[in-house]
Amino acid sequence: MCLLVVVGVLAVANERVDSQSFPPGFQFGAATSAYQIEGGWNASDKGESIWDRMVHSRPDFIDDRSNADVACDSYNLWEEDLRLVQEMGLDFYRFSISWPRLLPHGFSNKISEDGRRYYNAVIDGLRARGVAPVVTLYHWDLPQRLQDLGGWTNPLIVEWFADYARVAFTLFADRVSTWITINEPGSVCDGGYRGLLAPGVRDREIGALLCTKHVLLAHARAYRVYQEEFKAKYLGELSIANQESWYEPKTDQDMEITLLAREYSFGRYSHPIYSAAGGWPPALERYMADNSKKEGYPRSRLPAFTQDEIQLVKGSFDFYGLNHYTSRVVRAAAPGESLSRRAGVAAEELGAALETRPHWKTAASSWLKVNPEGLRNLLKLIKQQYGDVKILITENGYSDTGHQLDDHDRINYYKDYLEQVLLAVTEDAVRVVGYTAWSLLDNFEWTSGYTSRFGLYSVDFTSPMRPRAARASARYYTSVVRARALRVTRVADTHNATA
Ligand SMILES: *[C@@H]1O[C@H](CO)[C@@H](O)[C@H](O)[C@H]1NC(C)=O
């Protein structure tokens, strides 16, 4: 076991427990998103979202044919959620605004009184409990009307999103000082346009890449709206939350394909924002141009940025928002080897096979392989690529099944990943300023429906009252938050014998 800089040493029986403190000011939180918890899908004047449309029109899209019409019923039970947040002593709660709940028609000409009242209540309720709201503007529930007009492939969405952001800032920025514009642009574009998430369009070659460009411009426009119209008054901070897995080469020969896979999977969403030069990652831009030419296209399928667009996007951040769950081993696919659509976004485009290591345990979500060191490696890589940027870990968590409360596997996941965060901070001097557990509650896990659970608190979805119950991991996380330190020992666990 890697020994940390030991701040305090406690002796418990004949077991040594080392206690390692988080840096002063380090913030702890937990996260949810609107569609996954709120329910109230047709309450009051709320508009239809692309997820409402998907679950109602294509129930087979969801593993258990469920939907989030009610979900955790947080539209009605939000005070209960805030009680849990307070019970854990969290510094912040990250939640998202449903675009069609606030703007029922998608456009900013009509603001829902009910939507405004709901989010005001949540924000005021958090502040009354001493918890900072961290608000995501877009966590995948696009107004269906905008999808009907082309959604994220229509360049006009850049201004539609900026208009929506301005409404949210106007209503809430006096009480919200940390904002995430878009959650996981990679899931929005590569998931949404490879048929894996709503809107379930299959157009990886063109659609996903149009979406990529517009999502980045939309983020940047929202960032500039805040800078120009709200920053001086409220001094808030904004960023985007990228989902990044750790990719490592299978053999020394696989380094080049690994670098390209990193650029394709997340550099595409980071380099334009965080790099000194801006624009697409150069190696990826060359690769995409060559590939497109070979395929007979008159121009690169990766849409070019103008110089003005490069400048608009470059530097549109106050911190680096990172969602992280898992790791992959990358190798070049063998000639003629067929790679499944679920093998990852880099598979079809690059011929990169993404594998896992046998000793990486699998969570209930088949994609979630546990490799805690991957998080430290990724944090180091971000610093190496983009400089000494403040990093807020905006999601990290573990799924299991059912609503058992004794979740030692989840405790081990949090403990091991938090240990790697501490190592990145103390050993590698990476500026991690906060950590967000995904998720506060069991909720609607997209195409997995309710078959996999990420909650620190379980929710009984069979009961109309949707009762919440603390899991062992909620008590564990509470103890970390209270102590502002990690006690580095293993919880006894029959499934995981790392002693
Ligand atoms: C809202 O949706 C539910 C199904 O989730 C349905 O039973 C109800 O009739 C709908 N209400 C309105 C006002 O459309």
C-alpha cells in the first residue's frame, strides 16, 4: 500500500489507522440531475423533454421499460432531499435545472412561474441549511421542441442555450455562485448520436460531430453571457463537466492509438476550452481530416472552427469540471476485428479496442470497472496538458443493484478513489478543490432504468411515498466530510479482499 504523508495516527486494537487530511477549503458535495430525480414530468406547464419522448415512445430503449415520470418524486419531496444533504453536512449540493420546466416552449419568451418557484425553493432551502447550490444548466433533458428543430446539430441552438442561460442567471445568480453549463458533452453528443441515449439518433459520422461543435460554442456563449452581464455583480464561477475515463495503453506499441483515443473521447471537449492554443486537438484534427478525405467527403467530418469561434471557446472556464468513474486499456484493433457499438466512442472512428483488466471489479453498471489509480493518473494528465488549473470533481460514484443498505463495495469505492484524490493533491500538487459523490439518491439511471443504483440513500421505487433510507455509504461519506480527512484502512468485505 502506498503510504501517505501521515497527519494523524490512531491505534485501534492492533490495527493502525492513518488519517490524512484534505487541504483547507476543500469542498464536499453530492449530485443529482433533474430528469433522474424530479418526476412531475407533466406537472403544471412543464414542456416535454427528449427523455420524456424517448421513454414514452420507445419503452424498449430502457432495460426495465421504466421511465422517470415520477422517479424519486423530488418535484414534491425536495425538502426531504435537502434534509439528507444537511444530515451529511455537505458543503454543496449539485442539481440541475430542467430546461423545459423553466422554459416550457424551449425559448426564453415564456418563463414558467411554477418552474421558477420550484428552483427558487430548492436554492433558498439549501442556503437556509448552510449548503451552497451548484447548478447545472443542462443535464440531458433538451426540450423536445428544440430537438424537432434539429437539437444540438442545429447551429442556432448556440444562441437558444445562451438565452436559456441568461434567464437562469437573471433568476438565480444572486444566490448561486457555482454553475456547470453542460453535463458530459461527450454523453450528449456521442451517446445521443450513436443511439445510446436520447434522442437516440444514429449518426456517429456527422451528427455526433456537429453536436460536439455546437455544444462547445453553446457552453462558451453561456460563459460569456455570465462574464459580460453578471460576473461583476455576483463573482460566480462557471465551467463544463466533462466525463473522462482513464485510458492506458495495452502494450508499448499502443501508445499512439491511446493518445488519439484520449483526444477523440475527451480532448475533443477539453482542448478547445482549456488548452493555450484553443481549437481541436491538432493530432485529432489531422486524423479526422485524413479519414474524411479517404471516405470521399469534401471536407473534414469534424467541423472546422473559425478564428473567432476558437477565441470564443478558449479560456471559457473558471475551473475544470471532471466527471470520472472508470478506466480502459487501449489497443489497436486487429485487421477485420469487429468492435461493438458499446465498445466506446473511439472504437468505430479510430479502430481502437477498449478493454479492461481482469482484476478490475465490475459494478452493477457493466461499463463501470473499478480502478482507483486511474483517477490520480487522470488528474495528473489534466495538469500536465492544461496547466495548474483548479479542478472540481463534479461526479464520482459506484452502482449496485436493489435497495440493500449494507453497501461495503460502494464504501470501498469511495475510500479508494478519495485516497487517490489525496495522493494527487499531496504527491502530485494537483489543485483539486472539491469532490462530488454521484449520487445523493438512487435514481433513474437512463437506459438502465432502475436496474442499477448509485445512491448514498436508497429509494424504494415500489412505494408511492418513495421513502429514502441511508445506506452504510451515506454514514461513511458523512464521517469523511465531518473529519475532512480520510482514514486509510480497508472495510472488511467478503467480495474485496484487499487488506
Ligand atoms: C401526467 O402523466 C401521467 C402519467 O405519468 C398521467 O397519468 C396524467 O394523466 C398526466 N396528466 C396530465 C395533466 O396530462
